[in-house]
Amino acid sequence: QVQLVESGGGLVQVGGSLRLSCVVSGFTFSTYAMSWYRQAPGKERELVAGITSIGGVTNYADSVKGRFTISRDNAKNTVYLQMNSLKPEDTAVYYCYARRGSRNTYWGQGTQVTVSS
């Protein structure tokens, strides 16, 4: 059974930090590219950051570059999103996403991040 379980969300003040974690099971984590997406109320889901399965190459949305860092630990089947210098516009539900090719894709259930001013 495939599971992607996010944690680490919560309420934080402007300028604060959070670290999201996504623990996966049910598939070979190391062979999947992993990403974090987010969806704010009334907006479409958007890519925040991604990391490849091989080499750990990362990419980021322009809005989070320099503030967020995605990483993975294949031994722990876990992908992280370190979020620093948080802004109110970072408020959203954050989702973990796994992909290998176009047919093997999985989503987590999401974790709420709220940045208060």
C-alpha cells in the first residue's frame, strides 16, 4: 500500500521557519523524483520545489528561491522542505508528490502551513 505522510506544518509568525517532512512507503523511494506543491485558498496548486531521484538535482519556484530548501534521505524514505523567512503568502496546504515516469505518481494528504503577520 502506497503512503505519503506529510508532517511539520503549523502556525508560524512572519520571518519564522518550519521543516516539512514526507515519509513514504509502498514503493522504491530512491527511484522516484520528489516534489513539494502547495495550494492556497482560491488558487491553483503550484510547484514549490523538486528533487530528482538520481543526483539530487533541485529546482524551485522563483517565489521561494533562497528561502526554501528541498532535500531527501533515501535511507529514511523521506523528503524534506526547509522553509525559512516565511511570508504570509506562503500560507497554503503543502503536498508531497512522487513521480517516476508519467504513470507512477502519488500524492500525500497535505499539511497546513499558516504564516501570521
